[in-house]
Amino acid sequence: MSNPIWQDQGATEALSERIRELEHERKHLLAVIEILEEISGTLHFVDILQGITRKLGETFGLDRCSIFLAEKGRATARLVASYEDPSIRNYLVDLERYPELKRALETGETVFIPEAQDDPLLKHVKGTLAMRRVKSITVVPITWRDAPIGAIYLRTFRDGPAFSNVDIRFCQVVASLTAKALRNAHRYEQLRDRQPEQNEENRRSELERIALVGYMSRLLSRFSGKEGAWAEGLLSKAAAEELDRLVDISMTVLAEEAKGR
């Protein structure tokens, strides 16, 4: 016969665990909202990436949170945003020194190392990891059109909270938001860079129009002087009125074109 006290304790523990899970999910949702607010307030990609690293670092209490960008097949990547040192904006790193980052960029899959100091892949930096009391490392690729263009690099403290599967999925969502924000920022910068060219093109078009009008004005003036004003007297009254109407219409069209309509 089961003990009702144990049953009550089990139910209480299950309820407490569910409350902790809900609180964890709530923290993730708030972080996503804050990240969306952060990236919607600017179209400069450096500010976007720095805001994301800061929010992730604060949310998880990380030892390190960085964003790298890289081109496919390159032996290097660029550290463009860092939670622990916001002054770092464009630092070139050798991927051979970061095999976990290299693997994520090559495969396009998330790399999770729960015990970084015991992983053979990281034996060359084991002393540094021990000194920094690093526990886990997670590298989440940032992909665009199924191709990795960068990665979010997260490192937890040994005495900090463990990184769970839910946390990893949350970081994957953030990586997806990062890719979309980078795309929007890239489009903005393309339009901004193209603006001077468009202004120059508009200026040339305006000068061409002015030159054409000037040419036609001089041509008609020269022709009118040669033929004499009396030549219009050969036209019927109806024809003369039709010419006046066509001139009025042409002047209206030119005026509207000048407004850019």
C-alpha cells in the first residue's frame, strides 16, 4: 500500500519542477521580446549584434557570448560582437584555434560541449578553460539560405546554471532572428550606398531635360524669326486654337513631371 505522504511529496516536487520550467520559459520569452525591440530600433548590423550578445550574456549569466561572421570555405572568421568586451568589433580569428566554431560553420549544425575541460577537441586550451572555470560551450550557427554565415558562441561558468536543451533551442531561435536582422541591415546599407548614385542620375536627367527644352526654345525662336509672325495668319482660327490647347496641355504635363508625379 502506497504511502499518501510520499504521494503528496511527489506531487509537490512535480508541481515545483513545472513552475521552474514555466519561469524558465517566461525568461526566454521576455528575452526574445527584448531582443526584437533591440534589433527593430536600428538598422546598423554592428549595433544589432552587440545588442544580441549583451542580452544573451545577461539572460544566462555567461562567461562569454560572441558572434562571429565568416565566409564559406575560409580558414578565418571575424569576431564582430562580444558580451565580455563590447569594444571588440572586427577581430580576425584563426578557426584552427576554435575547432568547435569551425565544426559549426562547416556543418551548419549546433555544437554542444557539456564538459568543455574534458573534451579532447579542446585539450589545447584546457588550462585556459580551467582558469576561467568554464563548464559548457555551445556554438549555434547563423544560417542564411541554408548556408552558415556565422555563429553565436556561448560559454557557461562551472558554478553557474546548466545549459539545457530548452536553452539551446532558444539560442537557435535567436540565431534565426539574427540572420533576418542581418539581412534587413544589409538591404538598408545597399539602399543607403545606392542613394548618391540615384541622386546623381536624377540630376543628370534634369540637366538633360533642361538642355532639351533650351534647344527646342532656341530652334523655335530661330524658325519663327525666319518665317515671320505673319505666317501663323495662314492657319484657320480652329487650327490656331487647337495649337494653343496642345501647348497648354504640354505645359501642364511638364509641370507635373517636374514635381516627380
